[in-house]
Amino acid sequence: MTPDHDRARGTDGRTGLSDLLRGHRLAVGLTQAELAGRAGVGVRTVRDLERGRAVRPQRTTVDLLADALGLSGDERREFVDTARPAAYRPSGPGTDDPPVALPQPVPLVGRERDVAEVSGLLDAYPVVSLVGLAGVGKTALAVTVAHAVAARHPAGVAGVLVGEGSDTPDVLAASASMFGVNRLADLSCRIGDRRALLLVDAVDRAPEAVAEALRVLTAAVPTLRVLVTGRRPVGLPGELVRPVAPLDVPPAGVVPADRADLDRWPAAALFAARLAQVRPEPPTPVELPALAALVRRLGGLPLAIELMAARGRILDVTELLDRYGDRVLDLTGGRPGWEPAGPSAGTVTLRDAVATSYRLLAPADRAALRRLSAFRNRWSVELAEDLLADGGRRWDAAPMLDRLRELGLLSVRGTGPFRFRLLDAVRDFAAEQADADGEAARIRMRHAAVVAGLVHRTAPGLVGPRMSGAVRVLDEATSDITAALAYAAEHAPETALLLAASLPRWWRLRGRDVSGRRRLRELLADPRTAGARPTLRAWAMLGAARLAAEHGAGAEELPGVRAALVVFTEAGDVTGELSARSVLCALLPGLGAHDEAREQAEAALAAATRHHRVREMAVAQAHLTWHDVREARLAGARRRLATVDRLAAQCGDQRLRVLARADQAELTRLEGRYAEAAEQGRRVAAALAELGDPGRRRRTIGAVGLALAHAGRTDEALATVAELWPSGAVPGRRRPPAVEMLDLPGSGGDVRTEDALRGLIEGHVALHRGDREVAAEWFAAAADAAEGVADRRDLVEALVGLAVSTADPAVLGRLDAARRVTGVSLLPQEEELLFSLSARRRR
């Protein structure tokens, strides 16, 4: 018995028999065949002993080999003691300690919970099987557990290592001898009614023989507990199968901050510990992202981690990832011509390890595993059943998944539905098998269809009370959505169009408006989608327009939205019609078409009321609110926002309520109640952060900063600038050169609107500090940024500020022109500022 991942030399301070025998043989210059001939034993016996595959050699065999090697004195005693260890070695100085015939355990990383759980299971079950892939650390865990529970087994703790070709009598004899007796009947008498523990390692080498031997042993000695390690269960009555999972790895996107942070993730901690054994320097901060990615690719398998870390003698971690990240299945220890110390110590690749477990599966389970390899991350049972149905009859996949879990091929983590995942090495191997069998294209096509179905079912929940759950589902499936969309775009563009047309709201919430819009435009332009359902293409055009509005490119998508409205109207698709009118309400103000925007909002309100669509009624009222604001009818705007809040509460749309409150905070600012507006805006920004709407949150924080600037709370206002535009908020540099007006692609918001907000904040701060020259520069920058954006009130505010800050009469002419085009009415406080300006000039 030797505790390693999953078999190597002993770690009890002594050299293992395989090393010792090989060393003596090579020292006298003999081949295995020559030693066997000189000793009068079979060459297979020598080979099995050197590979660690013999259960326990007979004393006669040991003496013959010692004679053939010419061993005497201390060398002979060491050889005999190593080959035939004493059955009982006290684990402590006291004679009352239970005898333990096992090597000392190796230090484990991240297995504390496993040790505790398995120790408890041994109290409840006669046979506990630790099952998992080769290299996952089953033997190391078993030996640690055996030592941990030794005190609860006063009749002793012992272990046997199953050899290739062992039969039932071999296993029974070895088990009895490890407890100091020669026959099974003597073992029963020796243990009596006391508890004892037997560890049986590597049952895969003779599974039928081990199963039969353990049936006999547990029947003859009822107080005997058995801890088994292997790649599959033994199959005994009362057996408890406990899969041994790989070590936890940092999740995708998580990079440990430093060496201390590595310890949160046992796989990363093990890699760092093994790396420290081959190079003096710890991982550098530059290497940490590569380290996290590397242990994820290695699937948290301890053997793979140790093999990879050993290469750190000559390569840094980033080089390891670049060189081996895509071929971890080929990892192996040793080098050509080197014979390993144990049967898994060097010549067996990860591919070999996975292949062994793969071959244990029935043909139907192998086929299922090949299909499941299409999933890129975690998935649910329902998704697995969709994929495995392959367009035919669905069947219950739970028993098959349980079999994969028992063999250590499947990871089950967490409590949500998306808790199943193939280990990376298993997924890569299964994908190779699918490719070799000519199944890969069909499997990936089925995967794309399944993911498209998931997204199509989930997307309607992105509005209304189910929003947070829908977002969570799509977030869980992000990597599968990306993979499915890329494959379908090339091989099945209509499926890709169906998938992409359902994603714009999610893309917008996650700040992917630019890349999402690009994908939609590519698919719409693909001639292979020209024959797609008109309503599908219409939804794709609406999605592109929604995303374009986020980065100030809505005008480019306006023709598509108009065409989509026609399609939905002709098809009698009320949902599509209302969505198209809502998008027009958002785009038209940016083009100065305020009257048409109002008409679309009124038409949407009428249609929503007619069809009893409460949410769409609230959306239409929200659009009409800002026409009231544009015309300075603030009391009417406040009444509309109260209606929006009431309707949103009625339909359970929390996000719509939060957005209505954001509008209420802005309205409070326009009414001149700046402190109240800032407080309201801060609460809304916190709620938007929880909802995951980064673009609208940024704009809300900007509005808070503007309210603070109006109130003369300049330091607080500049703090919001530093939060939103950190690289442009340098103390002592308060002037707005063009390069400081930041473009923030991927922020999820219209950057021109954000630039206008920043200019307004900085302008009012400078104005309150009496620096009219700097204020004029900021207001001019804000006015330039506000040209062409949807909310033309920003333009009017900027021009009013510019007029107050400068003596240039041309600004008033520009302000009058902007008001005529936009229809924006001045607020009372703005009229007072301009009146004061006129009075100053007259004086």
C-alpha cells in the first residue's frame, strides 16, 4: 500500500520495494529476465514487483531474489523488511494504540471535508468505495482516513494493494496476513467482536476477485470495515459509493490576488506548493492569471497538477499555459526511455487515465458522454435530456448521470439546476472520441439547437417579475451561448438568428451592446437568412436597434425598426408592434423628431390599453413623461411617473419601477430640489447595481453628481466624476481637452450622453468656484457631446450654462436655434439665469 495520486513509492521514510528491487538489479547489471532465471522465478513476478503490482510476495520468493542479487547483512534485512513488512507496527509509543499496517499519510491540500465525510461514512457502512479518475488522489485520501479513524478500530488497520491477475484466494490470503494470521478462520478469531479496518487499493486490477473476497471477508468478520479505492464500485450489498472529486479551482474570471488568496482554491494552492519544490521563486503577480487558467484546464486533478508543476523548472507559468493549455490530455511524467517507479508514475497520460474509465461505461453511456462533451460549462439535467433526445423521445438521464458521477467523470457542485459539469480532461477526451466517430458536427448542431431553445424560452422573462431569474439562467449558460452562436452562425444561420434575436436585452444588461449588435447585423446580412420568418427577422432588427441606442448609433437602425413595425402590424403581432413603437420612442428624439416620438408613444399607449397590456402601458407612459419634461410641464410629468410606478407594481416589474424612480430623481433635480434629488439618485443607483444594469447606473450616478454640483457641493460632485471617469479626474487638472472626454465602449451606456453629463457637472463646479473661463470650456464640451443624443434637454442645459459663463452673444443665438429644433422649454431657474445675464449686459 502506498499513498500517492494513485500509486507510487511509499512516503513512510523508506524506499518502496519496486525502487529497491530495481536499484539492486541494475547495480549488478541484470535484466529482469536474467534476474528471474538466476532466482528461479517467473519473469512476470519480477516485472510485477518492480511495477508495484504484486499484492504481497511470498517469503520464499523474497529469499530467492535476495540470493540471486547477492544481498547480505543490512541490505538483505532492508530488502526483506520492505517486501514483507511486519503485520503490526504500533502507531504510537503506547501499547494500547491500535496496530496500523499502513504507510504514513502524505499531506493533503483541500481534502479536509473529504476526510471528515469518509471517516463518518465508515461508522455507518461496512464497505465504502472511493471512486474516481486515476490521479484524483483516492489512495492518498484513503490512507489519511485510515490513520484518522485508527483509534476507532482497536483490532487494527491494514491495507492490501491488489496486483494484476490476483484471484480470490490471493486477496483473502493477503488480507489475513496483514492482520497477522494465515487463515480466514483465524482472522475471525483474532478480530472477534472488535472493529477492524481493511483498506483495499486498486480493485480495478482484479475486480471480480476482490468483490468475491470482500463478500467472504465481511460475512466471516461482521465487525470488519472495508475502505476500497478504484475507478468503479465493487458492487457489494451495503456498499456506499463515495466519488472523489478533483480539487476546487478558481472559477472563470476569478484571478487570485496573491499567494495568500491562492489558498482559497485548493487546486491553485497545490500547484503553488509543487512549484515551490522545483523553483525558489513563488508565482509572480503576472503569473497568477495564467496559474488560475492552467489549474482550470487541468480540471483540479492532483496528478495533472503535479505533472504540470514539475515543468516549472524550465518554464514560467504563462509559458506552461501557452505550451500545454490545449493539450493537457497528453501530460505525462518522465521522458523517453525512463521506466517509472510505479504503474502510474510516468508513462500513463491523462488520456490513458480517462480512457480507462471511459471503457468501463456501457456503449449507450459512452454515446451520452460524447454528446455531453458539447457543453462548455455547467448544465442542468433538463438541458442534458434535451441534448440526449437528439430530436427524438426524451428519456430520464438521472441514472446515467449517476453512473458518470460514480466513475468520477462528472462533477456535481452547488445547489441550483446548473450544477453538472464534465471535467475538462473528460470533456476533451469525449470530444476527441466524437470527432473520431464522425459525430462531432451532428452533436454541435444539436447543442446549438438546444441552447437556442433555452434562450428562446428564457428571454421573455428578461422583462417583468422573473427578470433576475432569467438573467441568472443566461449568465450560467454564457459560455454555451457563445459556443452555440459561433457554430450556428457558420453552419446553421437561421438557428443563429433565432438565438441572437432573443439576446439583446441580456446583452444590453451585460454591456455587450457593440458585439451583440455586430452579430445581429452579420446574421441579417447573411443571404442564408433571407428566407427566415419575417417576424424573426423583424425581432432581430429591433434587437440591433435597441443595442445601437446604447452607444449612440440608433439613427443607423431606424429604417429597420420602421420595417419591423410594418411586419408586426401586418402579422397581427401585438407584442412585436408594441416593442417596435417603444424602440421608435427611444430613437426618434435623438433625430429631433419629437412630435413623431410623441405620436408613437400615444399609439403604443392606446394599443396597450386596448389589449390590457399593463407593462406596455407603463412603458408608453414613461416615454410620454419626457415629452412633458421637454415642454417644462413638470407637474404633469410627476403625475405620469406616479402612474408608471403604479402600473409597474401591478405587473410586478421591479426593474421598471426602479427606472421610474430614476426618472423621478431626475425630475426632482429639474424642479430645483437638488439635495433630495441626490439622495433619491443614490438609492436608485444601488438598486440598479443589484439589477445588473451598468449603463443606466452610470447615468444615474452622473445625474447625482449634477444635482450636487447645482447645490454647490463641489467636492461631492467631483467624487462622482472620479468614480465614473477615473482617468480624467486628476486633481489640479480641471480643464476639458478633447482627449479627456472619455469614450467608454462596452460600458452599456450612450457614451455621448455620459460625456455631456460630465461636462455639465464640471461646468457647474467651475461656475460655483468662480472660474467662468474653465466653466465655459466644460459647458462647450458638454454641448458638443449632447448634439444628436436622445435627451436634447442636456443640450439646452449646456447652452444655458455656456451663455452664463461667457460674454459671447452668439451662444444665445445657438440656444434659440436648439430650442426651436428640439421644442425644449426653459425651466424657471434657467429663465432667471438668462434674465440675470441680460441685466448684467445692460449694466
